[in-house]
Amino acid sequence: MFFVWILLLSLYGLRTEAYQTLNNCEEAKTNGIYTIATVDVYCENGWLVIQRRTSGTLAFHRNWNDYVQGFGSLSGDHWLGLDNINRLTQSNDYQLRIDMTDQTGSSSYAKYSLFKVGGVATKYDLDLGSFSGTAGDSLTPQSSIPGLNWDYTKLNLKGSKFSTKDSDNDGSSTINCAKKWTGGWWFNDCFAANLNGDYNTIGFSWFSGGQYNNLATSTMAIRNDVDGGWTSWGPWGPCSLTCRGGYTVKSRTCTNPKPAGDGKNCPGYNLVSDSCNIKEC
Ligand SMILES: [Ca+2]
């Protein structure tokens, strides 16, 4: 009987903590840890956090296996892991939002309308959609960057493979970017923005305003592409989401007869619906 109790106590101790399972972070009523697509993640204000740095305490200059598996604490500073990020972003369409503060205390953000990470066979290569935000597009620069004397096409990280100090898959034939810039990242030759290098170095910086700005904090978070691309349609009403005939159909309604910005014009009246995205459901 004694041994049975010992066995039961041991099993209880080995039980891993189970979190509430959600379809996405938008379903989370409070910020915290949830399970999505079998991955334990931290949900914050409807977004799924894949990287967070608030101090230099957690080391980011790590080897390949650490970056594949993830490290740190989900509720604190962490890297979610390439296998997890791959599983999530292959299961659904996600957009990426990066929030950062530099060492002068200035805050900015960068959003990409699509964020998808490949599998181990393609070295977790990166696909990114179009940029919006206040930080400047330093992940996929579309033209030369003022103040940076380097071919911008060699700094575009779209399509780049992931590299670490012990796995050089970057776009430079002369150096190991991860080793030189002290962290695992999707390097080309090498970068205009890197969020995983050593604290207090260019390895943890975002190029804008003519210089590499060393960062103090960063958060990379992803969100289902349910409302992808809608923000630029400001004058239009909110999307509705219905499932008909095996397809999810989003439609929008114009509530302003003369929308500003790049919203579509309403043809002479103030209510019109328009299918804007269709995908299987
Ligand atoms: Ca190299």
C-alpha cells in the first residue's frame, strides 16, 4: 500500500500542466497561457506572442537546437521555438506585429500582412507580406535605405533561411551573420533589423532614421489573418464573417459616402457590401 501511494504521488508530480485550448488568441478572455494547435502559447490582447524581450537577462545567443525548440518563460521573456512557429503559421494565415522601444524610450511598431515560417527541410525560411507601421520597413526594404550604405536587396529578409552561430544558412558567403551579430535570425547579408542579437549591441536593433537603433524591448506577436488588410479601409464598417458552402466569406459595408485614404469609393450612396476575402472553412 505504501508503494502505491508513492507511485500515485510520483505520477501526480510528473503530470504536466494543461492549459485551456483555443482556436486563436482572439478567443482568450484574459491575457495568459493557452494551447493553440497543440502549442502552449502566451496570448496578449488577442495576439499570440512568439518572442519577447524586456531586459538582457535571458541569453539569446544560442545554438540551433535551442532556437528550434524555444527557450525562456512563456509569461516572460522567451522565444517560442521554430518548430512551434512553423506548426502555427502552417495551420493558418497569420499576420505579424512587432512592438519595440529603443534605448531612448521611443516606441514604434511594424506590421506585416503575412507571416509564415517553413519547416526544418527549408531551414525555417521566412515569408512576409506587405509592411505597415511607424518603425519603417527594415525587414523587407523595398528601396535603398537612407543612411545605410548597403545594397537593400541584400538586407531583405523575405525568403531568408534561419541561421544560428552553429548553423550558417545566411546570404553572406564571407561571414557567419549569426555569429557576428550574436543571435539566431533570418539573415540575408546580413540585416537592417534583428531582434535576437545581444542586448546593447547592433545585434538587437532596428534601422530607422538613418541609423541602427539599439532596442530596449521587443515583442513579436502573430494573429489570425481574419482581419488582414482591413485597417487601411478605415471608413468602412466592420467585417462580418459567415460560413457558407464550405467557404468563409468576409464582407464589408461602407458607411461613409466619401471614404478618405485608400478606402474604396461608395458609388453614390452610403451603403454597399463587398466580398473581400474568401477561404475554405
Ligand atoms: Ca554565411
